[in-house]
Amino acid sequence: MGRLYDMIVIGGGPGGCTAALYAARAGLSVLLLEGGVPGGQMALTGRIDNYPGFPGGIAGFDLAQRMVQQIEEAGAKVLPCQALSLELSANPKAVTTLEGIFRARTLVYAAGAEPRHLGLAGEDTFTGRGVHYCAQCDGMFYRGKTVVVVGGGNTAVSDALLLHRVAKQVHLVHRRDTLRASQVSFGPLLEAENVSFHWNSTPTRLLGGEALTGVILTDTVTGAETELRCDGMFVSIGRTPATELVGSQLSLDQSGYIIAGESTKTAIAGVFAVGDVRTKSLRQIVTALSDGATAASRAEEYLNRNQ
Ligand code: NAP
């Protein structure tokens, strides 16, 4: 058997990086495995304006690089490789990868969640240039402008609520004629003067050159098409949590997130769920950081109790 680590972290987004940082600084031996871009969703974000300490914003990729550099300086080992399977109930816990099997006494699962895409032609090209997936992150770019919000769940409603305070006009586009969101949440939207509803509608084409200038909406009942001019579109149709490795071992909620409270503890002792992949009300960099610090502290307690 190879080296036994105190902690293996799966996922190098802000939550995973913070767990590794705090654990390494507490003297634990830490291995962080990241199968994609270090920094996760954060690294794919052009500019981050809501991370404290960086007036004028910081490129997501740069922030991710700094986090990875910092955890390596703290003594954690960062390995760019994909976890293929996990044995969470084993003692020690085992992670199988193409680079071999790694073992640790605790495991922090921080694999994140990906925003769902509409799957339209040009959607990727327009991402960051009119198409967005996080109103809290990018809504401020649309002060005084016209935006479309797609979706009918609680995320779409809270995004529309945020945007109607910033933008000149908000168009909420939903594929059915009733919202999935709770009534109490969308009441204020119905009263807002700058919000219009497009029921039984879905965007089917994106318009523009360098940046988005509009969308074609298709009526889901009649098939009729209309053009809607806009400066930005927020796709708020939910997220897909990366739980395929743990789904059969940990309990998931109805939306597929790992059930874990603020302690980040899961139902399996020594296994912690951190960041966007766990049940939580606000999925942001700062809330993932908080989870990471909490998980490291709880892992330390666990290791002290289980010498
Ligand atoms: P959600 O509840 O799954 O809603 C997704 C919405 O997007 C639905 O209205 C769905 O339409 C629509 N949709 C899905 N795929 C689509 C597509 N391809 N094209 C067009 N529309 C599409 O997701 P969510 O709003 O992100 O919420 C996720 C969970 O977090 C929910 O449990 C929610 O209650 C919770 N949440 C809570 C709060 C809060 O403040 N309490 C805030 C945000 C989220 P249909 O309705 O037709 O299926």
C-alpha cells in the first residue's frame, strides 16, 4: 500500500482548495485531486467582482491559480487526475484513479455542480458575452439594460428579483404557464413594473455577432416564433451536481445534492461534502470557502478522536 494521507480532497474549486489549505496548515498530510481545470467553475468565470479584497474584480482563472499556489505552499500535494471510483466506508478510504489507488483517513468531496445549459447553437460562444448562468456574479454588468431570465424555478425567480433592481427591463421566459417557484417568492415579481412574463415560451435561437443582441422565442404550444431584443440572457434552469461517484454511497436530496448540513459532515464518518455539491441555500465562492474551512476543522476533530 502506498502512502496513507490524513485527507484526500476531491475537487480543486474554492471549497476543496480551502479544505486543503486549512488542513495542510493544521499539519495534516493532504492530497488534492482535480480532474479538470483547477479552480472549477470559478476558473471558467471571466471576471469575479463579488470576492472581497479585489476592488475592480479579478479574473476567475487568476484567483484559481493563486488558491492552488497557496495550498501547495502550505504543503498539500495537488495532483491533476480524475477520481474514477471511491470507497467511502472503507477504513482507510480509497480513491481509484488512472494514476493508481490513493488512501486517506478522511475524505472531502468538493466536486461542485455545473449550471444546466439550454443546448442552443452558439450558447458556448456567447457565454460571458451576453449569456450568463449566475445573476449574483454577473448581474451588475446589466445596470440600465434589458435582460432575459430563462426558467421557472426558485433560482429563476430570485435571479429575476435581483436583476429587476439593476436592469431597465427584465423578461422572464418560462416554458410552461405556471412557475415551479414558491408563490411567496414570486409575489414581488408580479408587482414589479419592469418585469414582463413570457409564458409557454423558450429561447430557440441566439442573435448577435460579437455579443448577444437578442433571442428568438418559440411558443411551446403553437410553435410561433417572436424576436426579443436584449443585452443579456441569464439561464437559470438549475444545476447538475457532480455526484456520480458518490450517489450510491451517500444520501442525496431530490435535486441530487449530497445531504450535509453546515458541519459538512455526511452520513459516513470521516467523509465531508463541501461547496456547491452539498445541500445549501446559497452557492457562491465565499460559501464554498466557509464549507472548506469547516470541513478541515471537523476532519481534524475526527482524526483526533480516531487515532
Ligand atoms: P428547479 O427548481 O429544478 O427549476 C428549474 C426550472 O428551469 C424549472 O422551471 C424548469 O421548467 C426549467 N427548465 C429546466 N430545463 C429547462 C430547459 N431545458 N429549457 C427551459 N426551461 C427549463 O431549479 P432551481 O430553480 O435552480 O432550484 C433548484 C433547487 O434549489 C430547488 O429545490 C429550489 O427550490 C431550490 N432553491 C431555493 C431557493 C430559495 O430561495 N429557497 C433559491 C434557489 C433555489 P419546468 O418547471 O417546466 O420543469
